[in-house]
Amino acid sequence: MSPVASSNGAPNRPEENSILVTGAAGFIGANFVLAWLAHDLSAVVSLDKLTYAGNLENLASVANDPRHAFVHGDIGDAELVAGLLKRYRPMAVVNFAAESHVDRSIHGPADFIATNVVGTYRLLETTRAFYDSLNSPEKAAFRFLHVSTDEVFGSLGRDEPAFTELNRYQPNSPYSATKAASDHLIRAWCHTFGLPVLVTNCSNNYGPYQFPEKLIPLMIHHALSGLPLPVYGDGQQRRDWLYVADHCSAIRAVLERGRIGETYNIGGASEKANIEIVHRLCDILDADRPRQDGRSYHQQIEFIGDRPGHDRRYAMDAAKIASELGWTPSETFETGIRKTVRWYLDNPGWVGRVMSGAYRDWLQKNYSNR
Ligand code: NAD
Ligand code: DAU
């Protein structure tokens, strides 16, 4: 465990209105921290355990920024987190830290219980002790925002309306069950202990810095590497896709204006079948980075055995956050996917460096024998 350390070696000092961001070296956490600092909102203390999914390189552009400090550690380490809260006195904790990959939760749920359930519980308890020590104006300003997922609502039938905040929780995978458990803990810590919480439930994100185990970056990487594009089952599972910068702007809106104790659904109104996504990626790559043999990337598509318990359809009704907080996404799927492909084409080094031996072991575990 690293001691509290500024990423640029500058002295650490409490900053007015700083925020503590957990899971900050992951895909969405890093995008959130970079956007927060780009908007010059306040200082950020980033906490991350640096699991296989955490990558300090994602925060490299703010490594020398005096408004940013990175701390290597676990949300479940009460002593470390209590020390951070005492030292920096943040006005908010934004909790992205989680094990986030459904397929990995099927192969090994233990880490998901440890971080998503027990880790969240410990973070809540540590934050509650800090909150109780604040004076009245500080208490009034403080927020704990928990970042959750649409997967807690289970799977929709073909013609069912999109999930609203009132849908019943029906998680189907070990991942979504642990996220649902964490959402319930958050609610209870607000209701019973008065912790001022906010919960966001978001649909599938895509964009820069996404680890290439998830559909879109995996397909781009496999296409460019001449590997099969592995589509689970019939490829007709539907997801609602949101460009990551829009998820980050939604979280900022909830943090700033959301009502304490409320949950907010976030989505991109861009529902698509997986196979449509893969075809669109092939079309863009055919145009922007044609294969050297003149053939199309479409011929790399392979249908393989389905994910166990695979949810058929998710769709989010984001009317509440639109009407209460005025948030709507800025990107369409078309503009977002073009930016995303361009980022991966322009950053082959980033992808190359996350291809550790452990990543290759994962590909072998998940994709052989299907
Ligand atoms: P990610 O896997 O890319 O990043 C998770 C980060 O959390 C990693 O940097 C990892 O090192 C860190 N982490 C894991 N365990 C930790 C622990 N015990 N203590 C501290 N840090 C720890 O995930 P992501 O896609 O960026 O997702 C972030 C959050 O958003 C998650 O809570 C996820 O459930 C939620 N979410 C993701 C999506 C999506 O499409 N990716 C959609 C909705 C909600
Ligand atoms: O819905 C929000 C969720 O989106 C987040 O809570 C999760 O953290 C995030 O990982 C994501 O979960 P999904 O399971 O939807 O994402 P994934 O990218 O793993 O898969 C998207 C769809 O693509 C899903 O139906 C499975 C399918 N798929 C995925 C992979 C990796 C394939 O067909 N082939 C693949 O190789």
C-alpha cells in the first residue's frame, strides 16, 4: 500500500471543495477525473487498488497537476480511507470502484463480493464516521455518490418499456447481484444513518481508455489484430449505449443538483443489438483502416457459445434526470462510436501496454472451448 502521495511530489494539503474519487484509474473513473479537472471544478484525490482493470497511464496527463493526488489503495481499507478523509476533507466521495466485468464474475465471483459488497460496506462505514464529525454547513454540502448500473433491473422482454427508477431489482449475474447489493447498502445508510447519498444507474458505456475485455474495444482490437470477432449466441442481445463523457456529465449534474436519497437512471437512448455494433465497427474500420488484403473485417465475425445467464435486453428511461436536472447526452451513437474508433486507432500503444500476460490468460479462459 502506498502512503498518501501527490502524483507530482508536491506537498499534499487540503483543498477547498476537493472530491475523493474511487476506482479513478479505471475506464469511467479516469474519464471522470480528467473531465472534472478540465472543467476546473476543484481538486481531486484519486483512490484505486490498481487491479488488472486499473491503469495509472489513464491519469498520466494529470500526473503533474497540483490539483490532483493519486493514492494506491483499497476502498475496504478503513484506516487508509479514514486518513484520506481526515487529511483532504472532501466535499464528496464518488464511488466508481468495483469489479465490473460480467464474464469475469461468472468465472470467479469472489472478488466481486469482496469489492462490490464488502468494500462498499466498509467505504460507507468509514465515510459515515467522517460525516458525523463534520459541522452543520459541511454536512449540508457533503455528498456520497455511488455509481451503479442498469443491470440491477434484470432483463427486459422485447416489447417492455425501458427501465425507470421504479423497476424492481432482479439482478441475474454475480456482477449485477453484487452491484444490487451495494445499491441496497447505500439506500440503507441514507435511510438509517442519514448519510447524504445519491445513486446513478447507467447503461453500457464506451469511449477512450476502456479495457479491451468489453465488447467495443475488444472487437476493435481483435479486428486490427486479424483475430476472430467473437459474438456470443445469436448476437441479438440489446444494450443501450452511452458515450463515456456523457455519463461523466450526468454524474456531475447529479452531484451538483441531485436530491439526496434519490436514484437517477442514465442512458443514451441508443438501443442496439450486439451484432449491429459489430457490423458498424467493421464498416468504420473498413473505411478508416482497410485490411491490407483488401477483404472486409466483416469476414472475421464468428458466432460462439453464449454467456451463461445472458441478459437479453436492457434499455434505460432517462426522463427523470432530464426533467429534474436538465441532463441529456451530447453525443449520438454515431458521433460517439466514430470518436471511439479514432481514439483506439490513434492509441495503439495504450492497448499494447494493457496486453499483459494476465490479459492473454483471460482470453484463453473466456474464449477457448465455447
Ligand atoms: P473498470 O473495471 O474499468 O474500473 C474499475 C476500477 O476500480 C479499476 O481501476 C480498479 O482497479 C478499481 N478497483 C477495483 N476494486 C477496487 C477496490 N477494492 N478499491 C479501490 N479500487 C478498486 O470499470 P468501469 O467500467 O470504469 O466502471 C466503473 C463503475 O461504473 C463500476 O462501479 C461499474 O459497476 C459502473 N458502471 C459501468 C458501466 C460500463 O459500461 N462500464 C455502466 C454502468 C455502470
Ligand atoms: O449495462 C451496463 C454494464 O455494461 C456495466 O454495468 C458493466 O460494468 C459493463 O461491463 C457492461 O456489461 P455488459 O455485459 O453489457 O458488457 P460487455 O461489454 O461485457 O458485453 C456487451 C454485450 O456484448 C453483452 O451482451 C455480451 C456481448 N459480448 C461481449 C463480449 C466481451 C459478445 O458478444 N462478445 C464478447 O466477446
